Amino acid sequence: MIFRKIINHIKSHMSYSMIGTGIALFLIAAFFFQSFLQNEYLQFLLAETTKTEHAVLDASANNLNSMLRDALLTGADTVMDSELYTLVESVKESGGAIRDTMRLDVKLNNITHYNSNIAATAVVTEDGLMCEYGRYWNNSGYSELWCGDNLEVLSELYEEVMERTQEKSPASYVISTEPLIHENFPQMLLFHMAYPLVGSHVNKTESCAVVVFTFRLDLMIQSSALSNAKQGDYISEYITDENGTVLYHRNSELQGENERQLGTEQIEELEKPLDYMGWTIHIDIDTNGMRSKVQEMFGEGVVVYLVLLFFCIVIWNVLLWRILQPVGEIGKAMREIRHGEFGGEIQIRGTHELWQLAQQYNRTVRALEVQREETKREYEEKTLTLQRCNEAEKEALESQINAHFLCNTLGAINYSAIENGDTEVSILLKNLSGILYYTFSKETKLVTLGEEIDWVCQYLYLQKYRLMDVFDYEIIFPEEYNEWPCCKLFLQPFVENSILHGFEGWESGGKIVISGRESGGRLVMTVEDNGCGMEKDVSDAISRILSGNAGIERNQIGIGIQNVVARLRMYYGPEMEVELETAPGKGTKFIMWLPIPADILEENGEQEGWI
């Protein structure tokens, strides 16, 4: 019975069907839009990620190729060192005399420091390890690299190198990644290059020993884009050797494993072979994980949709109630008339069609009243008892979602310039970054004179660098004015006028002076140059602009000054004045009289206020 009453109530009110239809349409539209947007965003994310990772892959390969080439050249140059050859022969002939061994140890110490990526250098003969110098573990209490089971690896390297030497192979050096890690330095990744020591001998078969260079692969990776790139949770980069063994991986637990054990399901693989060692750089993009994250993100968006839907229903219900209110009042009045009760007229609260219908109803009631009087109170027992309806109050919440996006490639370029030792480019980038940040930030906020002067300094520095000897500049501005508020970017058009027009055709000798002082309760800012000056017709037109009496054509010099004067006048009010002093060949001088804030005047003991 209750359920039937609810159904009948819903059927008898048009607002419920309208709200239900709106909800259904909203949910259907939200579902399709959500699906479409999710798929498009995923495709865009995959495309952009793939593009970025291709760039990272190329940069990493170039960097690693360069460092591996340096390692190969370092080894090749070292084994042709006659002094090293002689020292090794001396140790062999003396049977390992302490003096000869110490001299060889000093020589290996020097060789180890030829290249910052060298971790250790060892000399191997047919009798085994002759001498080893480790940059990090020699004479430090840690065990040497070539000891224990590693001596077998060292012996195999010696035999393979000597075999290639006897066969007169073009590439007599041998590359090995065993051992990959020193037991006392697990954070290091190592690889080894073994060369025959030939000294000044042309024939490699005259080699007296094998020199094994141990390089730090982890340092090379840290210096490449592969390690420096800020990868996401779904990006995995690693390096494998010619056998598919993982030499480096972000997850150190996978180092030394075979590539096939990593798994490639739902993985987009990018790879690029290196020019040396037979190694390959891999970057895997976990598309399945990326898709799951996007779905999770858009799933959270469903909650936002539902919240918005709830508020839409509430607002919609309020609006429908307000729209259909006259219908309810008319129906109520008609029910009262049906029961023989006449009330007052309906109170009209709007002008749309339904309220117009209520007005027609009021006219009908008045006509009935007249007819009742004329028929001798035939309907006297029926009186209008219409009552005013109570208005409902509803609190509405507003939800705002503000999205903020930030890109700072200038900082990255500046960092790269600093790394490359290019101080001049770094300074230029800092000034340009400061100009851009100041220009596009604080769009609706006040700035200070100190910030404005700093911005002009950066702007003049860049212009000075661009034009070289055309002009010099000087800024005379007391520090006590730095915290005073001012109009943003009001000096730039006057400075630009001096550079573009005052020194037009000049190669040297220009001078721009910017100064500030307090006078008569106002701040006097001056921008002066010793340039070409202005012709009388131009200066007259500019003066009319400064006074606010006239303008000039858009394609003339005065448009920038016209704009900044308009902004200054809006910011400071009628007490702001700008004067021009110029003559052909006499330079140009703009003098700005700016009102000082009242609180600053009070601090200085003056009585004038901010206008």
C-alpha cells in the first residue's frame, strides 16, 4: 500500500519525471564521455611517454657510447706505455723485488687515475696476478677484487687475451662482466677490459703480460640520461650484454639475471644496441600498469561526478519547485473552490507563463465574486480561502575545481649549462628566467619597486649582451624604496624606447640612466638617455599622449608608452604625471611623478595620502 502511494505520488508530480529523465541523461552522457576521455588520455599518455623514452634512449646511447669509447682508448693507450712494460719486465726478472714492485704499484696508481671511471688496474702474467691497484680498496682494509674465485676469471682473461695475441686477432682485447660487483662495494657495477701489454713493440706477440682495467659501469650510467631522467613508476630501464644478462637495472635485485626472466607481458619494449661491447640499452613501458593507473584516476573522477550529480539534483529540484510553484498554488486554490471555499487571490511572484496563468486565475476569481454579488449572494457560502504558500530556503554549495600546470625547461637548460661549465650562458638563462617569471606571475597582485628594478636590470643585461657596445646603463635607486608598491612593468616601454629609437644606427657610446628620488610627497622616477632625441612633431604627439589629450597611430612608437601611461593613470589616479624632455641630438628624458602610499608617508612624518 505504501509503495503504491509512493508510485502514485511520483506519477502525479511532473518534477519527479523531469528529474529522473535528467539524471538518466546525465549518467549516460557521463559514461560515454568518461569512456571516451579515458581512452583518449591513455592513448595520448602512451604516445607522449613513448616519444619521451625514445629521446631518453637515444641520449643515453650517445653518452654511453662516448664513455665506452674513452674507456677503450684509455686502455689501448696505456698498454703501449714503454715505462709500464719495463717495470713489469723488471719485476719478472727480479722475482718480485720490493723496490720494483713498489715502483710498479705507483705506476698502476697513476694509471688508475687516468680516467675517473677506472676503479682498478691489475697486471697478470703466466704465473698469475702480479700486481693490483684498486682506487677504493687498495690499502684501506678491504679485500682486493682479484682474489678467491675471481682469480680463475682473471686467469681465463689472461689466457683468452694471449690466445688472441698469438692468433694475431685484430681485436686483441677481451671484455668481461665477471665479477659484476665487488663484495665490499655492492653499490658498484663493474666491467673489465683486458689488453696485452706491448709497450713500444709493434708485434703484439712480444707482450710480456696482460693489463686488466676495471671500470665502474654505475658511474657511466649516472652520467648518462638513462639515470638522470625522471622516470615514472611504469618505466624500467636496463642494460644487457650480448648473452642477454642484465648488467644494470633500476631494481638491483634483477642485476645478473637473464633478460627472459624479466617478463614482457603488456610491456612495450624500446631498445638500442651500443656501438661497443655488444651491449644493448632497453626501456620497457608497462602499458598495463599505466592503463590501470588511468582507470583508477578516472574511477576517482566518478566520485566527483556523483557529487556533482547530487548538487545538480538539489539545485534542479529547487529550480523546478520555483518554476512549478504557481501550478501548485493554482491547484490548491481550485481544490478549495471545489470544496466550496473561496480564498484570496494568488500572490504573484514572477512574470513567466505560469505566473501569467495565476494572474488569469485571479481575474476569474474576481469575476466570480462580481457574479456572486449580482446573483444575490448565490454563492455566499463559498468564499475564497486561498492562503499564501510558505517559501522554502535552501543552502547551495558551490564547488570549484582549479587546475594548475607548471614547465620549467629553462631551469633544466641552465643546469645543463652549469654542468658544461658555460657560465655566460647560465647567467643569460637566469636573467631570462627571471624576466619570464616576473612577467607571467602575480598577474593580479601588487609588485614592489625593488622587484620592478630587478626586472629592469635583467632586461637591460640581456639587451646589453645582444647589442654589445651600443650602450651602457646605470641605475641609481635607493634601497629604502624597494618595498614600496608600484604598477607592474611600467619602466620597460620607456627603456625600450631608448634602445630601439634613441640609439638607432649607433655602434657605441649610448648611455641609459634610471634613477629614483622622493620629492614633494611623490616618487620621481627618471629614465634618461643620450640618444638621438625626438623630432618636434613626434615629441608633441608623445606629449599629448602623456597628458591624456590625444593618441597616435597604432603603428608608431607611442603605442607602448600610451599603454603604460594608461595603466599608470588607472593605478595611481589623477595625481600621477609623466613629463617628456627631448630635442633632436639631445637625448630623451621621461620623468614620472608617482604618488606615495599613505602608510609610507605616515612613517616618514608626512601628511599626504595615497590617491
